[in-house]
Amino acid sequence: MKIILTNEVSGLGNAGDIVEVKDGYARNYLVPRGFAIRWTKGGQKDVDAIRRARKIHEIQTLEQANEVKAKLEALSVKLAVRAGDAGRLFGSVTPGDVVEAIKAVDGPLVDKRRVEIGSPIKTTGAHQVTVKLHPEVAAAISVNVVAA
């Protein structure tokens, strides 16, 4: 089945790509979750719109990615969350929380889908988070989680 990706799907492609996948994968996973739409001849307009939007938001060159990486790695990101007495969090830190903490310290705009948290952050303290800015560039950020 031919589909048009509306979001980035790891191992498959980026938003706006037209890919061929198995029928069940498209019908049962990609389309219901909003990751893709069925391909039609009229869908080409949607593909063009998605690609234009992606081009605006995406970091275009390796130089831009390295500049943003330098800005991110220079930041001191502190994230205040609810925690118990032993330092265990009520819940965990999400990529959205990390993006909001970066905004709070006047850091560059980062898409939450680009933030990769290795193992779930469920304790207070310093943790490493990776932000994939470009296929060749990833920034390592130290996030200090403190009890609120």
C-alpha cells in the first residue's frame, strides 16, 4: 500500500515522504495514529504542503546544526518536578518537559520529537539527554532534575 507520511517514522521516512508498506501496517498502525494518510493522486498537494512546512522548521545545513548544538550544550537546564522524599519522581520527565525547560532558559527552539531520553528519568539529579538536530549532528544536554 502506498502512503504519505505525515510525521517522521523511524526506519521508514520523514514527513512528506511517499512510501510503500504492507497493508496491515498501514491500516492498523500508521493511519489510525495519524502518522500517515493513504496515497491518492490528489494527495500530491498534501505532500507538497508537508514538505514546505518541514523545510521551514527543519535545520537546513550542517553549519546551522553545529551552531544550534553549541548553543544547546552551553545551556544549564534545570527542571523542577514533583518528587518524593527519597528523590523519586511522581511520574517521569518527558521530551516535552525538556523542551519547555530549554525555552525557559532562552535556548533555541527544539522539536520535542527530536529529543531522545535514553532510559526514563524517574529520579532527581543530573541526567544526559540527546537532541538530534541533523542526521549527522546530535547535541548532548545535561538536565538537572530537582524537586519542586
